[in-house]
Amino acid sequence: MLTVDFSRFPLAPGDRVLDLGCGAGRHAFECYRRGARVVALDRNGEEIREVARWFAAMREAGEAPAGAEATALQGDALALPFPDDSFDVVIVSEVMEHIPDDKGVLAEMVRVLRPGGRIAVTVPRYGPEKVCWALSDAYHEVEGGHIRIYRADELLAKLREAGLRPYGTHHAHALHSPYWWLKCAFGVNRDGDEAALPVRAYHRLLVWDIMKKPLATRLAENLLNPVLGKSFVAYATKPHLPSGADAAAAAGEERA
């Protein structure tokens, strides 16, 4: 289940991609399938080991084209172990709402992204997330849980403040919003057979939708995304720095 829409966020074979806070690796796997040179980074060592196993299985099964590369790495989003301008593409999906120093994370992403590179940022959408917080304290008052809710204009302002130029936005996963409202209402920590019947039933619907991708639910989600989309997605570029005479002129203006 991808949150980033690669029809709006083009990826070329050979692109250097950082999936920052990769979690289970869904976006990293898609980039690998598309021929990119991918680094999947997360602070959770157990998840990184699992992502590395999936990379190896994909490689063995021939799911990635020739020239594609994939590395899973444990690391800190606030101190990335890469030189400046290392990546053509950075993806940070459902991560920033967890980190107190979100400006620090943005600064690191901008540092390792090359001028002209592209970035995709996804966060829980304000409206559906507010409902979850209202229904359940346990949803967000846990270690490593969500510590903030972004409004769309707030996130875009932070991207601009970090030196990025947003060029597109959309919402995703409308069918998942009711599922999380049910989880929050009936017990967010009750999983599997312990979950309430409405939660289990809706979960079966989501699994069926993900596996079968029926046209009816795809159309329904596309229609509902602007209203109920669980995630807000923003795309931006890192501007090219002025060079030569332009840079000298800009520096002179700043000194003046």
C-alpha cells in the first residue's frame, strides 16, 4: 500500500533514493522495483533487518532490474550518515509526526538531497487524525507515538522554510480513516482475535482491497480521498543554487 503516488513523483532508473524512516519498507521496495539505487533507513533495528531480508529475496527472485541497488541501514534521522547532496530523491512517509525536532529532520533531508532533487513528505491528515486523538488517548500517548497533528498549510510552510519548493499535494487512503476511527473507539491496542468484531470485519475488507484492487473500491477511494484521506502528501524540489556571477552578485547584495 503506497502513500506516495509515483505518477506525480517520477523516479528514473539509477536514481539515488533515501527512504527515511522506512518502517516495513513499502516505498523502498517500490523504488527498488523501478530500478533505483535505494537506501532504506530506520532507527528500528528489527525492522531494518526484515527490510534487508526482503531486499535479498527480491534480488534472488529477479524482481529488480539490472543496475538497481538496495541497502537497509539503521540510523538516526537527525544525524544522517551521508555527505551533502548524496541523493536524487528523498521519501519520508508517516515519520515527521513522531519526531520532536521536525525542523532538524527537514534540515538533514535538505542537506543530503542534491540541488534539483525531489522530496516526498507524507503525514496524517489533520481532520481524520483529530478524530483519532479525540476517540483515544492511547492512540497517541505512547512511546514513539504521534506527538503533533499537521495542518496542510503548516507543513508546506515548514518545507518552504527549509529551502524547498513545494509543487504538488494530494490526500491518500480514505478507506483507512474509518478503520482507525473504529480501532480508536473499540480499543486501539486490541489486535487480531482480541479486536472488536467491527474492527476485524473492516480489516478483512482492507486486506481484500489491497490484495484484489477491485475497480469499485479504487474509484470509491479516489472520490473520497479529498474528504476523508488519512494521509496528506506533499512533493517539493530543492532549488539549484546560483552559480558564477549570479552567486557573487547575490553574496554582494546580502553584504550590502
